[in-house]
Amino acid sequence: MPLFLNRLINTKAVDCETVGFFFGVSGKKLQPQYRDYLSDFKEWDQLSHATEWLVFPENMGTHLSIDETALSQGELYTVVTNKKARGRAGSIVAIIEEDKSG
């Protein structure tokens, strides 16, 4: 993949499906290519536990929010956010997968 596509995916809020559409490439084929060869995913320091929890200590602040979020198929997560970031970059402090609700 050309360098400009790598830069586009890394710096803009655009998914591989959209990039693939504009360049005539299957987004489903582009995503694993990006993950496995162009990104630093395999060297990510949280890769070993990312399916269970993520922590971003650099986003910690004095005023935090905690909430449970239910996704499809019964997936439940506890999300801790920094209120000062107001939902923008740097908001997420932690995401923890829960076993089940209630």
C-alpha cells in the first residue's frame, strides 16, 4: 500500500472500508493488510490483554466518569473517561470487559 494511504488511515477518522471504496480495493482485504504490515499493531504494548482490558494512563485526570456500556450479543464493558477531554481525543482512560450484566 502506498505511503499516502497509510498516512490517511493513521491520521484521519476514516475506516479501511471507505479508503478501499475510493481506491477500488476491498476494504475487508485492506484492513488485515494495514493491521499486519503497515501499522505497529504487532508491537503494541497492550496487545496481549487488549481483548480483556485497555488502560491509557496518560489520559488520567482529576475528574473521571465511569459507565457500563452494552454492545451487541451481550457484550458488556466498563468505560472510564476523563471529563476534561469532553469526549474528544484523550477521553478514554480505561475499557474493561465484564463477564455479564447484573
